Amino acid sequence: MILKIAIMAICLTVQSAAYAGLDEAIAAYRVKDYESAVRELEPLANKGNPQAQVILGGLYLHGSGVQRNPEKALDLYKKAAAQGLPSAQYNLGNAYFKGDLVHQDYQQAASWYRKAANQGFAEAQNGLAILYFDGLGVAKDIQAGISWLQKAAQNGYAKAQDNLGRAYREGWGVPIDLRSAEYWHRKAAVQGDPQALNNLGAMNELGYGTKKNLLVAYVCYALSAKLGYDRSNSYRLKAQLSSADLTTANSIVERWSPGNPLPKE
């Protein structure tokens, strides 16, 4: 019993050493003090801390606080992914999907996406869905793609929610259901996804899945444009609103921020 307690104490000491400084590194990262983050992360990554490895990998990839080194970034992602960290597995899947850090290999992309997706990592679930839709690295299977897309959407990933809205709007692997399309576009739009805001604007302009409402449509289009999406829809619809409605809409646009409700009907 004494030996067992001693072994547990050693394990906890080793674990504490591997994690000491991680909070400081994350705090520095959040305020964009990347050089301090790198100083804290390097020893942790060398001790095998997977969270430190994946964050440090991102800094090496983008050259933030350290000289850019894609090869080092890939090595760190591999080490963290091998320990089962889903964010690292997703990043490694992305590397194989894009072919920017390593030779493009869709089968490897699917393999690493799946490892992360099975742990509930929404971005990986969305990535795996895309591979199934396009038959890249896996046999093309629209229903499998929809299943993974639904998981990612239910886990709150805005891109997946917007994609699922499109699937319901176009009958893409599911029966056309405009109310469900509006629901999922809205879920993503509330998070501030520019494309989802544009899609929700179109739903409200055309009266698809909701009552036609040009004021709501304009708000969505204007917010989408404010976040960097195409401005043409907001400019076009602006001319169709009364002066009073335009004042109301612009007030909503000015005050709104992601996470807050959007107007309905």
C-alpha cells in the first residue's frame, strides 16, 4: 500500500511538472504576447505535454513569437496527435487534407479526422463529412456525410450548422425542409458566421422557412457585409426599405455582436 501511494505521488509530481506553466502560456497567448507564450511552452512541449505541443505547433506554423518553421509545427502536431489530443489530430488531418505541411493524402486526412471526430471534436466531424460528400480518402457516402455533419452542427460548429442549413434548403442528402434550413442557418448566423448571415438574409428576403421580412433580411445582409462578406445584397435591399425601417435596421446592426439573438419575422 505504501509503495502504491509512493508511485501515485511520483506520477502526480511528473504530471504537475509537465503542466506547470501552461496557464501562464495560455494567458500570454490570449493577449498575443507570443514570445512569452513560446518561452513557457517550449519546456512543456519537450516534456511531452500535448496541449503545449499543439499550441506551440500553431505558433511555429504562423511564425508568431518565433521564426516560422512548418516542419517543427508538423512534428509537434504529430507528437500531440499520437497522445490522442483531438485538436492535434484535427490539425494533422488538415495538414494532410491541404497538402501544405506534408504531401497531400486524403486517406491520412480521413484517418486523423476520424480519430478526432470520434472524440466529439466538431471541426473534425465537419471535415470528415466533407470527405464523405466528395469521396476523398473514403468511399463517397452522402448519408455518412450528413450523419457527421449533423453531429458537428449539434456540437455547435457554425460552419457545419450553415452547411446543414444548405443541405435542408437544397435537399442534399435529406428531404427539403425550409424550416429546418432556416433554423440551422440562424444557429450559425447568431455565432457571427458571415456566410450563414448572408444565407439567413436570403431566407428572410424570399420567405423561405419563415415569413418574408425585408428588414430582417437587410440586417442579416448588412451584418454579413460588416464581417467581410459580399456587400451587394445589403446595398440592393437598402433601396427597398422605408426610411423608418432603415433607421431601425441600422440601429440593430450597430448594436449587434455575435452571440446575441437576431431579429425574426
